[in-house]
Amino acid sequence: MKLIIFFGLIAISLSSSLLLSRNELKNKKPPLTAAFKAIIINITILGTGSIWWFLTETDGISQGIGVMIYAGSAIAIALITIVFTYFFWHRSG
């Protein structure tokens, strides 16, 4: 169950970032603002997930690896969000 929550937070972070970015662009916000807000949501979700994982996992190696996976996911989702925002902005503009 814990692993479902672990990877579910990554999926929730990705989907919420992309949806927020798309909605901001549809509301005629600048692409930089849309991407920035989406990245803040991404960092908030995965940062909270990192704290949760660190506090609930008992093994030190698992704690470190889990937090590193969340950090890598945050960077990857931020890059995906930037590329998505750029292409969606060009497509709609």
C-alpha cells in the first residue's frame, strides 16, 4: 500500500502540473506564469511526499533512495511541464 501511495504521488504531481499549466494558458496567462505555478505545485506535492516518506520509512537507505527518487521526479516533471507549456502555448497561439 505504501508503494502505491509513493508512486501515486508522482503521478498526481505530474497530472496536476500539466492540468494547471493548461488551464492557466487557456485563461490567457503568460506561459512563464503558467509554468511557474505548475512547478510550484509539483514541488509542493513531492516535497510533502518526501517528508512523509522520510518520516514513515524505517530503513535509512530506503529513506534516502525514496527522497532522491522524489527529487529526480520533481526535476523531470518540471522539465516536462516547461516543454508541455511551450508546445501548448505555440499550438494555441
